[in-house]
Amino acid sequence: MTHIDEPLPLLNRQPGRRLSEVLRDLQAGDAARISVGDIIAALRDRSFAPLMVIFAAPNVFLFIPGSSVFTGLPLMVLAVQLALGRPDVWLPRWVAARSIERSAFARIVTVTVPYVERIERLARPRWWPNSYLLAERVIGLATLILAVFLFLPIPFANGLPALSIIMLALGLSERDGYWFAAGLVLSLASTALVAGMVFLGGFAVLELLFR
């Protein structure tokens, strides 16, 4: 297991450094590879939102075939822990030890951060629910559903759920209820889209079988 000093009772109620700053700091460094454990150790209780963005972003900005299979499962793990109210991320040692080349991580950050910064100019702590734990659990449950959608091999159905996760992560990072609400609305739209595609696909299969 990974262990990060002493656990905190809850996620920070006030936002710390902005998400774009956290991602740029992680991008800097001389090591050839960066591991998931390195990211978690650097972020402490702010690890949920940046990790959600890191794993969701390739499905929106990079369009790497098959990337959803590799990003969906880590997002499910993060979402379950957030929904359960964990103050920081726990991962098995074998997952924490997984690493990518710093150049690949830098590519994700380079592509993603400009969009994050544009949104952050409009984001600030406001209209956040009084129950911080409830809000975080709602985000966790929504992210879990969206991550399942990402994991399913449905062509052209990854972008909207991944974008929903990024919006929820930005709301969580900045404690901005507007982005939180917008992320939930887009999550509902994502659910309707994926459900519609699954229904149409199933109907087409049945039509072929019983023609």
C-alpha cells in the first residue's frame, strides 16, 4: 500500500493551489519516468482532482485508440474512494508503482493545461454545498458511472463522459458549485447519450439475429 504521512479527516474545505499549477509542477523534474505514487505523494489530499483530470484528459484531447480501457479502471478506483469519503488516495503498491515516461506525461499536461487555465479564470470558491462530504460523494458516484462508460468499448462515446469528469474535477479542485452543477448536468447528458447508443446498438444486433 502507499502511505502518505498521516491521513486527514476530510478533503480540504478550501482550495489550495490551482489545478493548473499542480499539473505544471508535476511536469517539471529530471527523472525519466513519473509514477502514480510520485503524483499522489506530491499532491496529498489534492490528489483526487488532478488524477481525475490526468486520466480523463486523453479521452478528450489526445484521441488515442483504446486509451479508455487503460484510463477507465483507475478512474473507477478513484471514484469509489471519493464516494466512500477517503481523505486521500490509496492504491495498491503495484498500481502506485506504475509509471509513464515523463515526456508522455508532459504531453498530457501541455495539451490539457491551457484548457484548464481558461476555465480557472472563470472559477472561484462559490455556491459550494454546506455538506462538503456529501458533495464529494456525489462527485465520486457520478465519476464512477462515467468511468464505467469510458471502460465500455463503445466507439465515439468517450469524449462527453471524460469532459464531464474534468468539469467535476475542476469544481472539486476550486470548490466552485457552478462547475460542480455544470458537471452534473453534462453527466446526465453523457448518460443519456451512452444509454441511447447502447440501446440502438442492441436493437441493431437483435434485428440482425432475428431477421
